[in-house]
Amino acid sequence: MKTVKIYDTTLRDGTQAEDVNFSVEDKIRVAQKLDELGVHYIEGGWPASNPTDERFFKEIHHYALKNAKITAFGSTHAVSKNADNDPNLKSLIASGVDVITIFGKTWDIHVKEALKTTLEKNLELIKNSLLFLRPKVKELFFDAEHFFDGFKENKEYTLACLKKALEGKADVLVLCDTNGGTTPSEIRQIIREVKKELPHANLGIHAHNDSELAVANSIIAVEEGAIQVQGTINGYGERCGNANLCSIIPNLQLKLGYACLPEDNLRLLTSTSLFVSEVANLPSFHRQPFVGKSAFAHKGGVHVSAVRKNPRTYEHIKPELVGNKQRILLSDLAGQSNILFKARQYGFHLDKNDPFVLELLAKLKELESQGYEYTAAEASFELLLNRVLGRARTYFTLENYRVLETKRKKEEPISEATVMVRVGGMLEHTAATGKGPVNALDNALRKALEKFYPCLKEMHLIDFKVRVFSSLNRDLAGTASKVRVLIESGDPKHRWITVGVSFNIIEASRQALEDSLNYKLFKSDQEKLTKALKEASEGF
Amino acid sequence: MKTVKIYDTTLRDGTQAEDVNFSVEDKIRVAQKLDELGVHYIEGGWPASNPTDERFFKEIHHYALKNAKITAFGSTHAVSKNADNDPNLKSLIASGVDVITIFGKTWDIHVKEALKTTLEKNLELIKNSLLFLRPKVKELFFDAEHFFDGFKENKEYTLACLKKALEGKADVLVLCDTNGGTTPSEIRQIIREVKKELPHANLGIHAHNDSELAVANSIIAVEEGAIQVQGTINGYGERCGNANLCSIIPNLQLKLGYACLPEDNLRLLTSTSLFVSEVANLPSFHRQPFVGKSAFAHKGGVHVSAVRKNPRTYEHIKPELVGNKQRILLSDLAGQSNILFKARQYGFHLDKNDPFVLELLAKLKELESQGYEYTAAEASFELLLNRVLGRARTYFTLENYRVLETKRKKEEPISEATVMVRVGGMLEHTAATGKGPVNALDNALRKALEKFYPCLKEMHLIDFKVRVFSSLNRDLAGTASKVRVLIESGDPKHRWITVGVSFNIIEASRQALEDSLNYKLFKSDQEKLTKALKEASEGF
């Protein structure tokens, strides 16, 4: 089988993204995850550029990696130095890795304007830097920075740079579209010309996404013979990002028939994408190809019914291949047939003319117009469905609550909540403090309820998301905007998401908290009932 | 100059996106904006599919468009009907447009499984539907659904479908990669084969982004002779979205030399992108090529210094061409040189060894580690800079505050804030209510301050964003998560963004609110000072 080497630079070029900053600990965790996924190379950083990267190389030696090799990145030696007294090259060697990548200028305007040296001198920098490193490493790669821009303006010079890199004994010449402005047809044609000129050179590709063409440019380079592809998880990187490995890898494996990852590892792709976005503390991009939450989500009525009959009708690959899954969405566009389908998932076989279905549709429409959103908050939807059908008990009623925030001078603010909760015939009145008003309310509610419902002790809150509606209506703008709160909760066996909407963030949170507690109680009842029925039928 | 027609389907296929829902009013506003941008066709919707679309076609006739033609979308007639008694075709005609697009099945498995009819019958549906509509419209397009998937499995049948569409007198045959799974090389080769078979047919392209290849596939289709490109603003659309016109248009105009929009209109692209995301109530995607906030943002130290010397070094096009702009970011990666550059923007020519610069760097590092982020919140940064340099007065001190949330039974919750604010020697103690706790605090603060600083009356809050840190640390999860609040404020002349961070959303909001008020007062002082100095120098 044809193979391509995957070179991940999330930890180096990825951190050039506007909103990505990794600590040393973050970098170690991401490296372990990338190794598990099975990429061939993990570019750990540029040791000379900052202390985080330097520390990363010290730390990572303590971890045994099973698939990937760690690489260090740096530039050719400084114009004012020689290779053997250049601190940048020294720090590359000090990083203790077996694989080093150095980048050199290949676009003449960069040589003159950024490096401020002669074209001739730059050729020396490339060759001498590589020759100096060569005996000290097992593999040595040359990143030809701005190769395609350079080629379009001064073809001879860029080729001269590549030849010097070969004289310097680089194993792979990585052609970089640093500014991301090159089109697929240009990539194809330029690589063909390079291949003609240097038929025995191993080529790699390093593309940026400024023209939304990085994935296409990368796979076209592979079609033209590139043996190494550089990119980042989720396409993180400076400006519009680097070539997205989460799209390149499945395209190469599933469409072009190349082996990139160890067998069966492609199914780790979605979880790797989520993990990296979580460590980077960035929201995941729902529409992201292959691994995004929406990548196999179906909303339109026509599509939903076709895809249920045969997934191939609207899915280009099986979502499970990349560890993703199909989702059927709740939406007014999809109409009744979707509601009925969802209801079936919860065990209700309803008829579309059932008056409860009509009530549910009307209620959903009303709630959606207020800003409630059940696409993510399925637990709130399941509760709503069961309430409309009269299947959910009223476990408690929060009669009154009060939240008090007090801040004096330079002290930390104090948050305190009081709640009055009715459970059956009992009225529980209690209070609690917390880290912030929502946490205080949460603590007070639990304090009031746990004595009646001890099973609530095993549940905890996992995540809390706030979405402010950025209304175009001036009256709703600013601090009086409407907010939607999503709360994710979990117990040892399940996770669920609930929703609340209000002008008031505390009130919106209260709704989502109540739904979350109710859902836990409802599920716990269902389990008990299932168990009792099972025992009864066995006894019978 | 070579031209390509741009066919926008944001209002139809774009609304299939998981999180996009447009009201009729939204659709009208987007259509006007698209017309202003200068696309050739605006697909308004599928009148038979839902009442919103039907109403849109009734309404849009009242608006004079200067560039675009409105088109209506529908399917070939139903298997059980004839063209002249099919309600779907009737509603297309009833929409009153001059341009109609109908889609037909061209992949055999769809004909058999989704349409449940014979291959022969489907050919009739295509031809008869088109022939029926032909005399009723000026332009008639045929969307060949799943064309590329069909071609790969049953080439003869897909070509037979296209031939029927030509017999039905369609003006353009739009080849659809409905599932988004086709690679650029396949697109090129298949279009070449179609061209060989149907040398006189006008072809169009309709790509989806499931493999992150939609933009490449679209421009390759144009290189191969397609005269119409279908796509959506920001790439909105089902699953991973449609081909993104915000990338296709500049690629075609600036890289491939095609005319797409009226002269000079390309610079409206960024504002169109933002407008549509605002109407769709979706956050804009910062890394979006060409029009994204990060598209021309520079963070790395090396890049920042090069791009300042010559923007071409790290920018593939001039950002102004698409209405975007260059941004230099604050970040620890960029180090001192960036801080000095930023400081210069605010009028401070500092030396890098200045002890104030070192203090500022240490302070920034400390704040960033707590979660403060100044990339967006430049006003907070400017205040911080001026405070460290001793240039900002203390306009007020919020000594104490208290926020009280009360909710009784089914009533709406009441939010009330009390503040004790010191201004010079005066202590102002007051209270206010609001829509939610943050709004109440905002109202109370203003009430206390406006009598001392009447200029605060002219400022207002524009937007309020909350970001919850989704910590991997279990102790910080759930409702006790740390939150970052960004507040955007404005007066008749400026807009500014401030930041606050805390475990407590009210406290984080308080910080951002205080910064916002302080910034307004600081700027107003600066203006007065500039004016006074100017008058003094003129008098002198």
C-alpha cells in the first residue's frame, strides 16, 4: 500500500494561531494524544524561540512514545554567525531529538528584506546549517519557506536553494506555501517542474489555509509524489491556520488509498480533534469536515428520510470510520417526522395525528421562538416530551429563591443563595454559599434536595456554557441581552445537557439546573421501574 | 475579461445548516446585502417546502434590486403527477420569478431508493419538468444532484440525465457534489469527460465541503470551463456546509483573473460576511480565509517584524482588497517588540529597557496566566498601559456593591443592585434594578456616576460576551468554572472592548464595566487635553 508520512506541527506552527497558547503540560498531553493517534512526527517547538518550548524538550524525554518521533524546529544559522557557533543551531542539538527540521528562505525578497543578506550568502546558510546538523541526527528535513511564492517570481533561485539543501544532505525537502496564496493548479504544476529538475529528491508539503485551499493543495502534492505532509490538528495556525490534518488524513486514507496511520487508528480522529480543542480551550468548530459535530448531522426533511433508508444517500463516508457519528436534528424545518423519530428513540411510538404530538410541536415552536435550543440539550427535550405525555413526576417545586452578591472594598465577593423548595408535603428552606451566584444556587438546591433524593449525590456538573444572543435590536443589546445557558451534568454512567433561557443569567441557570436535577431523578425512577418489571416478570 | 456567474444559495441551501434559521425579514435583509455585493443570482428558497420561503417570494417583489436576480428552487415533478398538475412546479411559477432552478436525481441509487421509481421514469421527470417551465421563465437551470457520485458508479446514466436536461432546454447544467466527497482530481477529470460528451453545454458547479475541498473543487471546475458557481456566504449549509463564496470569489478574481462582482465591490466582502453571520446570529469564524478577523493577524515575533517592513512577506493579498485589515496581536509569543509597537500606537515611545516596560510585561504575564486576554480587549490594555505609566487618573472607586436576585413562585425574578462609589471626596450610595444582575449593577453604577461625569450619558453598551473556561481540572468544572466577560461599549464616535475575569460572573462583569466607564472618562480627558493644547498653541 502507498504510504505518506504525517508530520504534525500543532505544537509549533499551531501555537502561532491568534487564540492558541499551550503550557508545557498542555504540550506533553497533546504530544501523547498525537502519538496515540499514530502520526509519524510531532514537531515539539522551536527551542531557541521561547522557554516553554525549551522545557518541553527536556520533559518529553521522560515519556515513552509508541508511534511518533519528536522533532525540533529552527532556522538556518544567523548571517552574522557560523554554523558551529550559532546559538539557534546549538539549542536544536541541545533539545536531544533524533529528527530536526530547519527552515530557510527561498523567496528572494525575503532574503533581501527580512534576512538582509545576499542571495549567495543565503545559499551558504542553507548548506552549512544542514551539513553541520547532519552527523548529529538520524533524520534531517529542510522547510523551504515561501517556496511557491519564490518559485513564481524567481524560479531559478528557489531551485538553487533546494539544490543546496540536497548538498547539505537533507532527507526531505518540504515545499512551503507559507502565505497560503497558491492555487491547486499552481501547486501541481510547480511540483511537476521541481520533480523534473530534481527527480530523486524526496518532497514534502507544508500548506497554509489563507485561500481555503490548504487541504486540496496538500493532497494534490501527494498525488504528485510528496512523501511527507505537514499540518495541524483542526487546522490551527497563524492567520487562517495550517493545513488541517483532520481532513487530510481521512482524504488520503479513504479516498486516495494511502496508508497514513496505524491500522484502525483513523477512528481516533474525532476524539483527537476534540481533545486538542479542549486543551487549547477553544470551542470546537461544528461544521468541521469529518470530525465536527455537524459533519454527519441531518436536518432537512427530505434528507432525513433518505438517510434513514440508506446513509450513503447523504453521507460521503461512514462516520464511524473517523470516530464520528450520525445525528438527526430537531428543527422546525424537519417537522413532524423528526419529532416522531426522536420520540421513538425514547420509546414512544406516536401517531402523527396524536393530539399530544400536536401539543408538543406547538410547545416546541413557542419555546424555540423564545430562544430555547434543543439540538444540544436533549435531556431538556426528553423531559419536555415526557411531561407533555404525562410521564414525568413533579419531584420538587422551587417556590422562591434569592441570590445575594456582596463585595466590600478589595475583598473577594461573597455569593450566597437561599431557596425554598417544596417536596411533596414538605417545605425545605435552606441557604448556601458558592463560588459565584450560580454555584451558590446550585449548592443550595442540592442541600435542600439531597436528603429526599440521595441519588443526587452521585451526579455532578461537568460544564457550563453561556451564549449571549447578539441581537441586532438595540433595545436588547448590552448587559440586558438575553442569555442561553447550557449545563452538562454527569453521573458514573451517563452525561446529559439541559438548557435555560432568560434575560437574567441566574434565572437561565436556575432553569437548566432544575432540568438537570429533574432529569437525574426521572432517569433514576425509570431504572428502578425497569428493574422492578424485570424482577416481576422473572418471578412470574 | 473572463467572467463567471455567482449564484448564491445562502437563503436556501445555507438554511439547511444545523444552526441557521432565517425569518422572512432576515431573508429580505440578506438578499438586499447580497444584491449590494453584486452576486448574479440569489436563490430565495424552495417555495413548496415551507411557508417562510413562500412569503419571502411575495415580499421580495417590493424591493428593487440593482444587480441580482432572484431565483426559486424546487424539484422535478412528483412521480405520481404530471408536470402540469404538480403542486411543487405550480408553486415555483407562483413565486413570480424570472429564473428557476430545479434539481433532479442523477445517481441511480437515489432514483431507486429515495425516489422509488425506474431509471427511465426519472429521465422523463427531468425532461418534462424543464419543458413545462421553459416558456414561463427567462432563465432555467438544472441542478444535477449527486452528479459526481452518480458518475463514478454509472457514468452512462448520469450523462443520460444531462442529455435529458438539455432536451428540456435548461440553460445551465449545474453539476452537484451533493455529499461533498469528491476530490479535486476527480472533479477535473469528470468535467473533462462531460465536456467531451456535451461540448456545447453550459456547466455550473455546486460543491459541498464535507472533505474540506469545496473551494478547490469550485475553482477547478471554473478552470475546466464552468460558467456558474453556486455557494453560500461563510460556507453555511448542511453538515459541513456549502462551497464558501467568501473564498471562491476572491480566489477567482484575484488569483485566476475572472470577473465575478461589479468593479470595486470585492471590498464589500468582509462586511457582507459579518452581516450574514450577524443576521444568522452565529459567531463569526475568526480563522475564516479572506474575511476572518484573524485572516491578516500577525502574532509571531519574526513575522511581526517582517510584515511591518513589507506586508507581502506574510500576506498573500492586500487585506483592503476584500475589505479586511491587518492586525498586530498582543501575545507573550511576540514579546517586547510587540508591546513597544503597541505602546507606540498609543503615543508612547518607550525603550525596551525602560523599567516601566519590564513592569508592564510582568503584569501582563501575571494577568494572562489568570485568564485575562487582551487580544480583543484593547481598551483594557490601553488603560493598563496608561496606569502603569501613571497617566490615567482614578476617576472613581467602587467601594462596595451588593446584587440581590429574588424570585417568588411563578413571578419574573427581580434584580437589584446597590453600590457605594467614591468620587474624589464624595461618597455616592445608590441602588437600581435591571434586567438581570449585571444590568442592575450597570444601571446602579451609571446612576452613581453620571452626575459627576455627564459625558457617560452618551455611551452605551453594545455587546456582552461570556466565555466559560472549560477546564480539564475537575475541581474547576461545572458551575464553579472561571468566566471571562468581554463588554463592547460605544459612544457616537468610538467603540471599545474591555475584559474581566473571575469565578464569579457578576464580579467579572463588574471589572469589565468599570474598565469600560474608566476608558470613556480617560478618552474624554485626552480629547479635552488635546483641544486645550491646540488652542493654547494657536493662541501662542
